[in-house]
Amino acid sequence: RQRYTGLIDKYRDRLPVHDDTRLISLGEGNTPLIRLSNIPRELGKDVDIYVKYEGLNPTGSFKDRGMTMAVTKAVEEGSKAVICASTGNTSASAAAYAARAGITAFVLIPEGKIALGKLAQAMIHGAVVLQIRGNFDEGMQLVKDVGENTPVTIVNSINPFRLQGQKTAAFEIVEELERAPDFHCLPVGNAGNITAHWMGYSEYFEHGIVNTRPTMVGYQASGAAPFLRGEMVDNPDTVATAIRIGHPQSWDKAWKVREESDGWFDECTDEEILAAQKLLTEKEGIFCEPASATSLAGAMRDIKSGKIPEGSVVVCTLTGHGLKDPDTAISQCTEGVTTIDAELGPVREAIVSNLS
Ligand code: F0G
């Protein structure tokens, strides 16, 4: 059996690398596709729901798929530094892959609006963390401006190698299911990931590896839903800070995905997003971050209404790990924690009262 050495090595025939390219890898990809058992039963619908648990990538999000490619190519081109704007996960991933490559990472993050785990990651991996008094969209514009005449490689999803790496998630799903799903649901921020998945499915379709492609469905948080408003949103806000984005970078590409796949966009409220996150942890034992739960929140609504019909095979991407955002997780647990004396009596009492 061959050792798994990351997605570039596995899919090198379908990625823009040479035989002698030095691969900057942390063993990303190859994430589990988990079939939900309790939630479909509760919905009372005969639908197969799978979640692609991208939170199990090395830095805890799907960004690692794109970052292994972007940093590999940056190093191949002789770059000594990478830069990105980020709501948190891209910065965590850039910091880790730059560390692996031995180059510098500059990350621009919105002050006070990134989850604690993500900030910790950027800092501990030694990135230069620039916290801006502004939001992601402003940071993104600054990165584009500064990137024009500074010797740094931009590793946001406007870097085409990012989407090349991320398309491999679709390959893995097809290999596991031995077919394409009927529906693929994703949370949408910049819309890079939905674009990358469509690229992956389309590549396998064109090569005759599958004979269908999924309907692509993108869900946004209501307070940050430019695809629903039909225009850019200037002051996006949502508890799902990862997708607190009002000016998506892959705007045109995502509209094309919607059209070509006969898909749709919809929005979820913060309450729906948090409820789906909690449902997934409590009913299935799977912990994803709030933004990731947007895919399931939307899918459940569309399954209930029949827009996603019975008999369908549905994949929801869980883009990031729940541990990224411990504050939001704890704030959702109204029961809290019980403090008791370190004695047998209170321990036994606590158990007995909770069993009944
Ligand atoms: N889910 C999570 C957990 C994310 O971190 C992101 C994007 C998305 C979904 C949306 O993906 O932008 O390709 O549509 N996070 C970026 C970041 C913006 O900086 O980490 P998209």
C-alpha cells in the first residue's frame, strides 16, 4: 500500500506541477465523507446526506487544499513571501505552509472579527499578523494594491493555483461515491470554493469519469449575502465570521457555476446557522465551525421543502473545524458546566439526576 503524501502527489496528473517540483505539503486532503444517520431520519425524508469534513485538513479547513498548491508554486517561482487578506482560515493556512516552506507570510485580518483559534494559528506559525481597522473586503483591496509592486505572492483565491488545489475535493467525493452527487451544497463567501468544486466535477465529467455533474447550491449568511441581493454588500455582518464578506472575489465565476449546474443561491439567518451547527454536534458527533454549518442549514431547509427531492444524494461541505471558534461554541451551550465538590456523593447525585 502506498503512503498518502498529500493531494498534489495523488493528483499530480491533473495539477500544474512538474516531476521535479518541490512539493510544500502537510498531508492535506483525503478527508472523510461521512454519511449522516440521525438528521435525515429526523427530517423524515428519504435523502442520503453526506458531509465532507474538511475541518480535518492539517490546519483545520479546506484552505489547505488550495494553499499547498499556491505555496508550492510560489516557492517554485522563487518567491520569498506570501500575503493574504483573511477572515481567519486562509491566514492560518498561509502561515502554516509558509512555515513549512521556510518563507514569510504576511496576513491582513479584520480587527476583532476573527475566531480565536485562527488568530492563534497565524501567530504561532510565525506569520506577520497585520490587524486592520477594517473588514475583509477592505483588506482584500489592500492586498491587491500592495501586491502590484511588492515582491510578495498573493495567496488568496484570486491566485489561480488555489482553485486548482481545491478542485481535488470533488475528485475525492466522486471516487468515494463512485458517482457524482445529485446536489452539492457549500457555504459561500468569496465563492472560490464553489467555483473550484465545479471545476473538479467538470473535469471528471469531460474525461468521462462521471456521466453526471451535481446541481451546485451556495448558501450565504443573511447579513453577508451579496449573491442574494444581486449586488455587493458594504457592511456585511454575521456570527459566521469566516463568511463575513460583502465583495466576493469570484463573483462572475460563481454566477456561471449557478447557471451551468442549474443551481441556486439562498441565505440562512445566524439563528439557522447556529442551530445547524449544534444539531450536527449533538445528533451526529461532528463539530464544524459556524460558517461551515451554513451548508447543512440550507440543505435541510431545501430538503424539507422538497426543492431537493427525495431519493437524492446530497453532499454538504463542512469547510472548517469547530475548534477554530471556541467562543461561539461555548456561548451556545446554555446548560453550562456544573461545578461540584470532589467527593463521591455529589458525583453520584449528578449522574443519577441526569440519567432519569
Ligand atoms: N467556510 C469557511 C470556514 C471559510 O473560512 C470560508 C472562507 C468559506 C467557507 C467560504 O469559502 O470564500 O471560497 O466562498 N474563508 C476565507 C478566509 C475568506 O479568509 O479564510 P469561499
